[in-house]
Amino acid sequence: MPVLPRVIPDAERRELATALAAGITLGDRKPGTAVTLLAEHAGATWELTYMGRRYGWRAAGPGAEHGVGVFPEDAADLITTERPEPAPEPADPCPDVPRTHLGFTVPDTVRRAWRSELGDGWRLGIACAVGRLPANRIR
């Protein structure tokens, strides 16, 4: 198994700097690391970790939180690619009803009928399953 590098060779850093497009600011090393450089583009920070000449760089940033392997000529494309905004979560149809009950996720059908016989029966069934019957129930 190959050993990861401990330093970034000057030639590799220059190659990365020339390959990065305009608008990408290549900064200094990430504090506490020897082989990770920070890059800025459109207000987002990217980490570029040198993995060796054979393997290229690991680019981690918005949309690639765990990192993607890239060579210097591909790094600029990855960093400058527009990422779609995540879709907003739909509004909760039952905001006053809990999402969990006694450690179990409440199904949407039961949440919509929370104050009906269906909701009472579901809560009683869960209470029986976990051994936490209400004090007013006959045992």
C-alpha cells in the first residue's frame, strides 16, 4: 500500500495554481495539515489535499463534502460548477403533532388523525409494545 505524501512539492503546487481558473483564489495550507490547501470561489471554501503525483488531489467542498479525486486540470471545473440550491423542505401538514412517540416514528396517516380513534389506538398499541401503559388503563 502506498504511503501518502508528507509535503506538497513546489512543482505540484505551481501546476495546481496554473490549472485553476480565474476567480478561484488558492490560499495557503489548512491549519494543522501539511498537504491540504484552501481555495476560495464564490464565497465557498474548498480543501485540496495532495494525494501524490499518481493519484492527484482530493477536492472537498460544497456538493462534495467527502471529497472527490481530481487531477489539477479537472479541479477548476469541479470548483466552478454551479450547484443547484437544495429544494426547501415541504411545510409540515401537522405542525402541532409530534413526529415521534415513545421512540417510534409516527406515520403520516396517524399524524393527520392524531386526535381521533385511530390516533388513540395507535398510541395505545405503541404503549403496549414498549410496556408503558397509561395509569388510567385497566391492566
